[in-house]
Amino acid sequence: MRLRFERLRWEYEEFKVQLDEILVPFHEAAITELQNFHSEKEVEFQEAIRNAESDEGECQLQRDYARVEKTRAGERERLTGWLALVYLVSLFHFTLNSLKSALDSVYPPRGKYKGKSWLERLTNEYQGRFGIDLKSHHDFPFIRELVLARNAVEHNGGKPTRDYLEICRPRFLQKSEKVEFYRLKEEQVIVFSNRDFKESIQFMDKYVDWVVRELIRVREGHRPTGPLRGSEFVP
């Protein structure tokens, strides 16, 4: 008996491998090493402060350095989150492209699909070619916010763009201190925390699984079922 190669399901499994075996271990290792590095720096500064107790000026200088290091630690952790965010959204973009390409021979594209962003163009293409409304899924607003946050990181130095600021109750926007000429300056930036990272992995996994299920239905001649919830997911 010859087994049938399931291209769409394979694309999903490859997406999962990229998440679980590449991105997650990288993120965990980076966070652990940064925490160790910060702990070592804190010990160094505490020792320097003790050694300078007889000199008030030097002691205050070391305290200032310790405060700057605490801010630097936040910047290093923020950078790790940014890297994870950029990779996660890039992987999502690549996967949506790969999934639709798997049905090119059955549902060929009809010219170019319009949109101000790649997400909007893909949304229009999935609707036009397959009748799948990517925006109908209840997690789409979260997916869109991830994309806009990534855009702010990649194209605006981590500062929120106008599109991102238009989001109601943005998740990834925080006030943060930045070291500038040895002074601390407060600003609003995109922060992709450890908790945000874990939640986003789960949302992305669930969303891509839904897209794959819809494409399989379309390929088999059925209409898309629309977004599924919780126990409605079946193998």
C-alpha cells in the first residue's frame, strides 16, 4: 500500500519544528545566559561599591554604574524578545506563502492581489482563491498586532508606528528607560516579554493549524468551515 504524501500537513509539521526545536530553545538559552551575565555584573558592582565606601564620590559613581547596568539588562532582554518576534512573524509569513503555493495547480492565483501590507495581500489572496477569510478567526487581531509590532521593531527601531498606536489596548507597548549619554531617558517601545513569547507561540500554532485544516477542506471540494474553537478541533 502506497502512503499518500500530505503536503499541507507536512508544511504544518515543519512550522512546528521551527517553533519547538529552533525558536523556543534559542529563546530559552538566550534568556538564561543573559540572566547569568547580569548576575555576574551585579556582583562586580556590589564589590566595587564596597571597595569604594571610604570615597563617597567613587561610591556614588559605582552606584550610578550599577543602575545603568540594570537598565542595560532590560535592553538586552528586550533585544532577545525582538529577535524572537522578528523570526516568529517571518516564519508565519513564509508558512502562509508555502501553504497557498501547495494548491497552485488546483487553485492557481489570478494575477496580483492588492493590499497595503503583505498580511493584507495574503488575506485578499486566501479569500479570492480559496474562499478562506483569514480575518474571521477570533485570534486574527492578535496575529495582526504581532505583525505590526514586528514592523515597528524592524523598520522603526522598536518605537511604535502610527498603525500600531491605533490598536485598542496594545499588548506590547511599554514605557522603558534608555541609556543616553549616561543619563536615563524614558520612552515608549515595543517589548516582547517572555510571557508574550510563550502566548504568541500558542496562538500562532493554533492559527496555522486552522489554516491548514481549511485548505485541506477546500482541496477536497468542501467549503471552508470558518474558525473553530477549543473542543471543535478534531484530528
